[in-house]
Amino acid sequence: MPTNTKPDRPLWTEEFSVYAPEDKFVLRRQFSKFLVLTSFGMLAGNVWILFRSFLGRSNPKYAAKEIGLASQLQRGDVRLFNYPTNNDPCIMVRTRSGKLAAYSQKCTHLSCAVYYSKNENRLECPCHEGFFSAEDGTVLQGPPPRPLPLIQIEQRGNQLFAIGVVENREKS
Amino acid sequence: MNPILNEVRKRRRTVVDAAVAFLVILLIVQMWLLTATLEAYLAGNTGAALPGAMLSLLLFLGCFGLYRFVDRIYRT
């Protein structure tokens, strides 16, 4: 047990005591110190999020990419493509209402590939039954925490181009 | 060994154990808070960032206070 009556002990004996009861205290103190450091790390994480929130999130710019002909997509038809890189699978749908919409194909829950259900007119994730609206990509049901990232499309004549990705839409 | 001193040591250890247990609980709450704030931020909802950071600061101060408490018991 450490007391103030042992001033001539070397410093290292405080951390590596040969006395069993004292050692238990040291272990608890060190464990507490570790927990406080972890707490500080999480505080730093929260402050980082706050900092990023004040800065605002911006959508990066990507080069336009040709993704096919508009006339080839009838209502209920689907086209798969990759944008902005070959590792980013996307899905383009001509919805029941005739609207042309494209989204990232990765489910926002655990990145499974979503597919279009023509009967239900919605995008479905087969892994955990997360459903998204085909009209705007918002979550209809299931565990996905946020909408599918939206791929911006531009029609030049009959040609379709992907021109950007919008990720930070408000939760609906 | 002095039985009174022994009893005092035992009680101190109990108090320290309680403080460490409380510290762990605070840490679990802080971990949940960080996860929830990050989830909200990634969903585009930035309104949760400020209250999240303030609450996290309070929890950190609580953890630090408990550590000081454990340290003080060790040193006395």
C-alpha cells in the first residue's frame, strides 16, 4: 500500500510493486488511465465530426461518362454501369412513371448489390430486405440508414451521360 | 498486520472497483454516442454534431474525474 512514508523509493516501484495489495491498486489505476485515454479518443472523434459539419460536405466532381442510349430503356428496364470508377457499380432504371433515375448499386447498409423489382417499382437489397424508392432512392423499409447515392444523369440528344454523384441528401 | 488498516484497504479497493465500473459504463455510453453522431453525419444530418460533441465532452470530463478519484485514493 503506497503511503507518504516511503519517499526514498525509486519511481519505478510505484508502477511495478512487489506488494500484492499495492499491485492491485496499480492495475486498477492503469486500467482507469487507459479508459480515460479511450474516452479522449472518442471525444476527438466527436469534435472531428463537429468540425466537418461546420465545413460542410461537398460532392466531388467527376468527369462525365457515356452510359448508353435513352431510347433503349423502356419502362421497367434496367441498365448496369460503373461510375465514377470501375469499382463503383451503379444501376439506372426507367421507372413505372417513365422517369430515368440512376443510383449507386451498393446498399447503404452493408454494401450488398441492390436490384430493381419491376412489380413493386422499387430497388431491393436481397441481403437484409432493405427497400429503396426507385423514384428518388429514399429508404422505404429495412435497415439501410440513408438513401442510395444518386447518380446525376444528363441527356444529350439520345445519349445518356453520368455527370456526378450526390451522396449527402437528407434522410427522408 | 493491523486489522483496522486491513479493513480500510479492503474498503478502498471496493470504492476503486465501483469507480472503475462506473468509468466503463460512461465509456460505453460515449461509444454509443460517437456511433450515433457519425451515423447521423453520414446520413447528411449535421444537426446532431454539436450536441453530440458537448455530451461527449461531459462524458470525458466524468471519466477524467473518476480517474482523478482513483488516482487520489492510490496516492493517499
